[in-house]
Amino acid sequence: MAATILVIDDEEHLRWILSKALNKTGYRVLTAATGQEGLKLVSEQMPDLVLLDLRLPDLDGITILKTIKKDQPQLPVIVITAHGTVETAIEAMKTGAVDYLTKPFDLDELKLVIERTLTLVELSQEVDYLRGELRERQGEGLIGQSPSMVEIRELIGRIADTAATVLIQGESGTGKEVVARQLHLQSSRANKPFVAINCAAIPENLLESELFGHERGAFTGANARKKGKLELVRGGTLFLDEIGEMPLTLQAKLLRVLQERTYERVGGTEPLKLEARIIAATNRDLRKAIQEGKFREDLYYRLQVIPIHLPPLRERREDIPLLVQHFLRKYDPGKRLKGVAPEAMALLQQYHWPGNIRELENTIERAVILCTGHEITPENLPREISGDKQRVAGVLLDFPPEGINLEEVERELIRLALVRSGGNQTQAARLLGITRSALIYRMEKYGL
């Protein structure tokens, strides 16, 4: 997409020349003859760069520059000045202009200055993004200053470089894999593999082979030897997500691995040494699963040498603004938006977030895409957050003239079932009359 350049200059002939030359180069050009008109275009059109004449009939150029930098500090401004006002140009540079040109100037020189400025802006945005990625790798991926998050970060720092097995518990979307990755990245295993396996997403008949590997001929279709995740992760960390969904037969085999630190491929007899740290995670109440005979008590205690409980987002609402800013940086790297309107932020903090951080991230990504102004407003938020009265119950009772969106109805029903069940996926699936795996599929589909 071509960059948009705004020219603010009171000389009509110069505006025409610049517009024609820059259009020919491939830029989209907007022009303004006065400072007020220019500020209005800055606000409404969100240009990528401004060419600003310091002498205008209505407003002082420095005043215009200060206004632009106050409202959009990342917007690059190149000032244009006549001979004899170089001192003013220097003042403009101190105020925030990225460069200046003196009239008359060469068009080729102007094009080079514009190209250089836009390249520097793009590089600066990339550096900001990479710095953010580095901060996450160094432990700032666990965003929040609530007491619970401070405690969890401190715990990760203390246990990361041990070999102890860790059991991470928390509702869906609370960041269990983020914690597992931080434990890996802050350990001496950081340059070794981090391998994740979702025990709920792989059919029971394939899960054993995925975990342990298999020998050729071990079962129908096993035409070659295959290494399992336990072998591939050698020296690193194996993350067993949704451990509560692991079949009992496989639980017994995993227990043996943890006890003896050895295993065999399916259909094999050669003992292989476990050379990885095991981190497990679940959103289920494993103690209840033990009572129901669905999870082995001995495996539970083997896994939770060090337990970590992640609180749901509704229990640490003070972290929501920090998370929102983080996701804004992620999905609006060009800093097109100034932020979130206070009334929208209030709604985000009031909402109960059954899908936790994952739902918040999807909400912000959607809002960034839908937002046409300078900040996210309640209109950019889903109806269940913004308070729109058109709810599922109303849709089901009566079809509005414009019809309904079936996916929105399904998403809202799933959300309500999760709220009614307190985030318990098994209970929510029962309320909806579907299997738990079908619920998980739909939750991922709708970002819940």
C-alpha cells in the first residue's frame, strides 16, 4: 500500500508541483493551504508523513508541529522553510521535525529525504517489535503487575533451571503454554527444543505413537520407524498440554517414564533414556478427576512436584490495561491508533472474560481491524462486551428483519454456557449437548 504524504503549504503552485511529482513517484498525496486545514487532514486521514511549510497565513508552523507531535508523536514531519529562517527550522528540529528543506529545493533531493524518512520509520517500528519479542523471551511475556502475576514470575525465576516436573493449572486461555515456554527460555535448556503436545487434540490410538514413537510394523500403517516427542525433545522441554484428557492406559505408561526415566517405542524393546524436562498443564480439576476414576492419583503427585496456578483474568482485572496495550503493539505495529477510549477500556475491565487472555487478544485484534478512527471505541467491541441489547435470547425468540448471523448465535451460546459452568468445559459441553472435543474445537474457532 502506497504511503500517504500530506503537504501543508499556502503556495498553490508549489502544492501542485509537489502533488504531481510525488504522485508520479507512487505516493498518495493530500494537500492543505492552511494550518487548520492541515491539522484536520492529519486527524481524519492519518498520513504517513507531513511536509510542513513554517510560514502559513493562519497558524505558526511551530504551533502546528507541536500539535501534531502531541496528538501523533510517531508521525514524521519534514519542515519547509525559506532562506533566512534557518533558525526557525532548527527550532522545528528541536520540537520534533525529522528534517528540513530550504526553498527553493530540488525535487530529487526531496524524494530522497522522503524515502529515507519513511525507511527509518519502518526500521524503527521493526526495532520496537523485535524489542518486544526479546522482552517476551526474557520473561515479560507474563504481563501484569497484580500480586498473583508478580508471584508467578518470581516462582518461574526460582524453578526455571531445575529439572523438577511442573504442573500448571488454570482455565482455558490463561496462558499456561506461555508459562511453560518461560520456564524453558529462562533455563539452561533454552537452546534445546521446546516441544508441545496437546493430549486432547490427538486421537487416543495415535497419542501413544506421538509420545513414544513406534517401530516399523508395530501396527497397521507403521511402514517405518518413527521417533516420538520424548525422543525428539532430547535435552529440552516436553510440554504436555491438556494432561487431564490423557487416557488411563497412557497415564500408566507416562507414570513409568517419570519413575524410571526410560521408555520404549511402540512395538520396540530397546530402552531409551528420558533426557527432557516434563511440564504438564490442565484446565480440569484433577482432584475431582481422581475421585471419578478418570485420572491416576500417583501420576498426579508425580506431575505436581511444583504446582503453578494461573488465575482467570476476571480475578486480576488490574492487569487488563497492560494486556490491552501489549496486544495493541502486536496488532498495530505501525501505531495507527492512539489507544483505547476510556469508555471502551472501562467495558473491557468490567467484562468477565470466560475465554481469558486468549479472548482478550482476539477482541483487540478484531477491534484494531474494525477501527476506522484514532482509538478503539465501544462500537469496535463485540456486543457481549459493549452492552448491545441484541442478545442470543432475543435472536432465538424473534428473527430481526435483517436476519441473523448463525456463527454469532453459536459463539454467544458457547460463551453463555462457559459463564454458566464457571469455565468448566465438560459441564459447558453437557449444557450444549455436544462432546467436549467439539466444544474445544468451537472455542478455538471463535477465540473463546
